[in-house]
Amino acid sequence: MKKVLLVNPPFYRLLGSHYNGNPSGIAYIASTLNKNGYDAWIYNADFIDKKEYANLKNIFENSNNYKQYFKNINHPIWKEVTEKIISFNPDWVGYTCYTANIKTIDIISRKIKQRNNRIKQIVGGAHATLDHNILDKMPAINYAVSRDGEVAVLELISGNNPLYIKGLIFKDKGKTIDNGHADTVDYNSIPFPERDKLWTIKEGEKEQVDISYVSTIRGCPYQCSFCASPQCWKGSKTQFRSTESILSELVLIKEKYWNKNSQKYDFSASSNSTSKNKLIIKDNSVVYFVDDAFTSSKKRTVELLSKMIKNKLNMPWKCEARADNLDDEICSLMKKSGCIRIKVGFESGSNHILKLINKRETKEQMKRAANLIKKYNIPFTAYFMTGFPKETDNDLQETIDFAKEIKPDFYSLSILAPYFGTKIYYDLQEQGYHLEKYPWEYFYHQTGDLMVNDCLSKELVKKFLSLNDWNKENNSKGYI
């Protein structure tokens, strides 16, 4: 039986924290392989067996420390991850890849190849989908997979001829063979994500693993210029899982994995501050619908939430949502079905900027949504960004004023980083911007440095990034 180890590389550990979630992308591939007779496990190299997490401010301040890891390819963390992969004795190793961890995967895969050249290595995920020259950046990797990986990886490990596997990219005598994107997989036909075969995690540590991530949509029907999702999935083929499939997964999670006697806590809605730089998660029994826009189909959302209420699931949950998808009916059902937090992408308080980034929403719609969320007493996080091309101080001041006006429970604030493969990335390239930045700049760019805007006042940017300090002082709910 072929052994496969699917790896989530370390990222948050390099920033002084960790990530204990069960990565759903590789978890789906693992379950597909296991269903077909292979021995596939998940290795989350970002896992640490503890409840305390660094808060966002502390994470952002670790950007310089993060960069130091890549200056020493013999750092103990690279040795640790390599040893744990080798100890599995895999036939195949697969990595989930986004722009921020390209260098991490390159370092680890080179070390694996040096230790055991017979191990075949695959990379998939967002950046592998967007960059079909990715193997030039990772010479130790044998194959890349573009888009849905379940069928492509299964066919590859089953011994099918790589020349005929859709979605596969590989080298043949120095020449890149690119078979395009993988076909869209029927989302209702694949097994639920693997949640049991977790490499290096001991039985007593499993309660620290957040296995309650649930994906119900593949793709996104919207086309925001700063987001890579439309390119990562087939833009014309947004898939919504059936409510029956989702409900079955929720029941499985509750009955098999949750501690029924524990109280329910959530990282962003119910976590306790233990110190200035730490947060504590008391329990991971909160469903996180990890879709880009959980509420993007009203008919499906109403049907799902109504069934959750009818079936008396009593499972607390949170999601990402768009403001223009929210109305009285949706918010009422969200509250009744157990929603404990809505994370809303407002992005800007300037209609000028919202139009430029193709948000397809207005500030007025967003204000109405914020008032509706408050009406139903649901905690919410507000995502805001600055640093867009052509954004002025007046635009940013509008955002700051609007953010204060809606008074969310927490702000998630960032400077625009033009992700590889987004519309804004290609637009800026055409305008002559040099965008080959290091991983940090591409992922958590909250340092205050503007990447593609030299017009905004530094003082105003600092004021924007201090919104959470204002929130704690002026909002009675504060940071919870």
C-alpha cells in the first residue's frame, strides 16, 4: 500500500504563534486517497499542543524575525519538519502552497530529496494553480497540480501516465509539460475531509486540533480585483454543496469529535485575553464555514439554516459574508441557528475605492448590513484594507470614519498586498510595478509599509492601523 503524507508547512510558527486548524484542502485529498485504498495522512507542521496564541499585533511585529528563518536553511525548524516527514517513510509527499510559503516548501523539499531521492513530491493549492512556472522556483518538486486536486493526485499516485492527467504540471527532460487546469470535481461526490489520520499528533493532543472547519462552496461568484479566488477556481463554475451533504458532515463532527460536556468558545468571538500578547482558546467546538462568501446564495443559505434549526443541531458557528447578502430574513436565521460571529469584508469606506476594486457594493449597503447584524445581536469582525492604487488621504479618512461609525467587535486591518494571479497584480505589472516581493510582504502585510501607493500620509496609515485601540476605548464590547 502506497503511503502518502500531505503537509501544511509552518507559517504562523515562524511568527511566534501557531495554527491548529485541520487544513481542509489537503484533508479532502487525504480522504479521497484513503477511500481508494491508499494510506494518506495529514501533517500540520504549524501545530503546537497549546491553547495560547499570539494576538495579531504580536504576530505583525514578528515580521523581521520571520524573515530570519530563510537566511539559515539549517535552522532547527527546517530540520524538525524534515525529520518528521522522513520518519513517516512516505512514497509520496504533497504540500499545500500559497505565495507566502513558496520558500518554505523549497527549503523542505530540497532537504527531503537529499535524504531520500525516491520520495516523489507534489505541490498544489492556490499558488500552484496561479503560477504554472512554479516548478522553476522549486526544483526538488516533481509535480504541481492546478485547481481541484482530488482526481489528479489520485490518478498520479495510481500510476496513470502523467501526460494524460488533467491539471498536472511536470518536467520532462528539462521541458515543462503543462496539462492545464484539472476538471471541476463534483463537490457532493467526494468524501468528507480526513480528520483522524494526523501525523505526529498524539491522541491526547487531538483535542487541540480544530477539526470543525467546514467548506460548503468551491469558487466565488464575485470578481474583487484584489482576490485570487476567481482564478483559483473555475470562475464560471461556483459549486454549492447540497444542504443534505453539509448537514451530514455537521452531525458527524458533533457526534464523533466534539466534547459534548464542554462549553463552547471561539477564537474571535469568545476567547479570553491572558496577557497583552496572548489569547487563549478554551475549546474548538465551533463550526467555521470557511467559504469566501458563505451567504452568496440566499436560497441555499435559507434552506441550510432552516434545516439546522429544524434538526436542532445546536452547534455554534461563524462564517465569512458579504454585506449585500445580508437582510432581515438571513440575519434572523443566522442568529436562531447558532451564529456567534460574522466576518464581513467591507474593505473600504470610500465608494470611489469600492468601485475601483470591483467590490460591487456601496458604503450605504455596508452600513445597512452592519445595522442589521447589530439588530440581531451577532458579534462581527470588519475587514478593512488600505494602500490601493489611486487611493487618497480623503479616501482613507472616509474608511476610518466609516469603520468607527459601524463599531464592529473587532477590526481585521491590512495594507494591500497584490497577490500573485489577482487582477490587481496583473494591472500593476502592466503599469511597471515590480511585484516580486518576499513571502512576508505577500501575506500578512500589516507593517505599515505601502507597496503600491506612495500618496497616502504615513500618519493617516498609522491612524488606520490603530483602529482596534480606538475600538477598545470606545466600544463597550471591545475585543472579545
